[in-house]
Amino acid sequence: MKYPNLLNRFLTYVKVNTRSDETSTTTPSTQSQVDFATNILIPEMKRVGLENVYYLPNGYAIGTLPANDPSFTRKIGLISHMDTADFNAEGVNPQIIENYDGEVIPLGQSGFNLDPADFASLKKYKGQTLITTDGTTLLGSDDKSGIAEIMTAIEYLSGHPEIKHGEIRVGFGPDEEIGVGADKFDAIDFDVDFAYTVDGGPLGELQFETFSAASAEITFQGRNVHPGTAKGQMINALQLAIDFHNQLPNGDRPELTDGYEGFYHLMNVEGTVEEAKASYIIRDFDTVTFEKRKEFMRSITNKMNEKRGERVHLELKDQYYNMRQVIEKDMTPINIAKAVMNKLDIKPIIEPIRGGTDGSKISFMGIPTPNIFAGGENMHGRFEYVSLQTMERAVDTIIGIVSYKDE
Ligand SMILES: [Zn+2]
């Protein structure tokens, strides 16, 4: 085996509960992430040969593999996140299926199954080693695969000085799943020419487009009077919320869109006759239509207020932007990743991410940061699984990228 420590390393990581907590006000959001970084990752980063290893108050564990050939002048960053998604992560008890036969995999005693009839992706993995859950937790391949792969690539490079590379900076960070970890990323301290998040799904994924994202919080002010004498007097805040919603383009909803299509997503609506609140997220790939979507919400608000007095209050907040705007200025990181994958006989799958990544924020801090595959399938729940062979290919890809020499 080329990477004998990869599997055990991954299993060690996933057994630690590092679930993030959206309601927390601390950084990282959970103490378990601090403990994971300082007790497990930092000592191991030193063991595999990283130098200048330290833990920042923003929750990032950072280390450097110095260049071993001065002709490599680019500094490249490798980034993964420690936290896992909002699903039970206590007592992760992975199952290892060697030489997968392509049939139904029972998930422990849970009564849940990984069934190729439900999850067609399983068919690709016949003959491979799969790591699954026991049906009671998520696996946490998102993104402990990425951490294990980066750690393994560094270990391999340390043991094979004949592979020449430039300076490599490694960063393992918190709270990606709750969308705030990268807000405090220190791009000046990280100091690389470009980076990759190793946080993608199946073999070959290479992503440099994300949504541009905003949130909209809308408050509707009603006027409550007795329904028996309401005529011409009552203003029902709930009805205002419905009227607002009905003015949005009917087809622009997540459940009706895919590919490059954007949407308005009503996440929550609550209230009484007197006051109601609605929460939306707005998503689009295109900068112009992203702005138009926000403008459209403003125009609905203004129109309603002109008619009924100031009863609708709209608060729009930008959350992150499509990283393509940064990356397309210099496609070097994409071209390198593509060339490496082609050489490794991995077909690059370049598709837009219908979401965000840490890379969307880090790119706008000045470090272009596309995303490459880490291997996970069915992420964020009990049906999550990963192929060991795909993880090995991710390690190959990382090593290929950092040792890539311009022709
Ligand atoms: Zn992830």
C-alpha cells in the first residue's frame, strides 16, 4: 500500500465528535473542535514533518512544509475543515467494507441500508474498499477525508525528498458547515499564491464557481382589530407576507432549479395578525442577476409600502460571492489541477457548486482558492460513505499539484 496510514488516520479523526453549533457565539463554535485541533491535529502535523506548526485564535491549525527545491517559487496552500454537519456525530462507529460486491450494505443494526437502488453512486465502487456509518451517525468524511488526505500527502513528501516541491502551507479550520469559519481566516498570515480546499465529493471534482449569496429578513407590520369589525380596518401581517411571497417569480425556487439557475428560498415564516417575519436566502451565479434579485425584493417592498404605508421592512445582507470573479483573473490553479488529474488518468469534473465553500470567502481575501475532491458521497447524514481508493487518488492529486513543474 502506497499510503499505509491513510485509513487509520481517517478512522481516528471521524471517531472524534467535532460537530459545529450554529447557535454558539464562540470561535470555534464548539470546544470539541479546539480539542481536536490541539490534541490530535497539531501533534500529528509535527509528526508528519510540518514545521512552524501553530494554533491561531481563529481556530486554524497551521503548518509549513518548506520548499526542497529553490526553482519552485510558488507557495501553495492546502485547506480542510474540522467540523462536521448538523447531524448526530456522537459515537461514530465506521464500518469497513472490503472488496465491495455492489449489493445492499446494511448499516449496523440500525435498520437503514445503503442500497444501490436508492444511491446509484454505489455502483461505481464495486471492488473497492468503502467506509460507511453504522446508521446512527453521519460519517464525517466531509471533511475528515480532506484532513487525512492532506496529512498523508505531507507525510509522503517528507519521506520522499526526491519529489521536489515549493513551500506548502497547511490550514485546518473550524465551522465551515455553519458558514462562519473562514470569516476569521488570516490570509496575511497564511501567505500563499493560491490554495485549494480539499473538501469536494467524488473523484475528479474541481470547482471554482460558487453561488453569490445574500439573506433577506423581512418584517411585516399589521393592524389587529376584532375580525367581526375588521372590514376596511384590519391589516393582517401574515397576509402581507403571503402577498410579498406571491410577487416573487414562481419558478425561482430551489426545488425547481439546478445547474446555473438561481433562486429565492423561503426558509422561515412566522407571526401573528399584528406582526410577521419571513426569512429568505437569495442565490445566483451571475453578478448582474444576483444584484437584480436583491433589487427586485426592494422594489416589491417599495410598492407595498406605497400602497399601505410603511408596513414592510426589508433587510438584505450579502453572505459570500461567486469565487469565479477572483479565480478567472488567473486560471493557474485550475490549469495545474486539471493537468495533474489528466496525468493521473482522473477525469476532471468541473461543475458549479450550488452553495458556498470556505474558498469563496478566502478567494475574496486575496488567495484564489478552488476546491478539489476529497471523496465523500451522500454527505451530511447517516448514508454518508467514502471509498478508500478515491481517498488515495486525492492524495496522489495533492502531491501532483504541489510538485507540478511548469513545462
Ligand atoms: Zn465540507
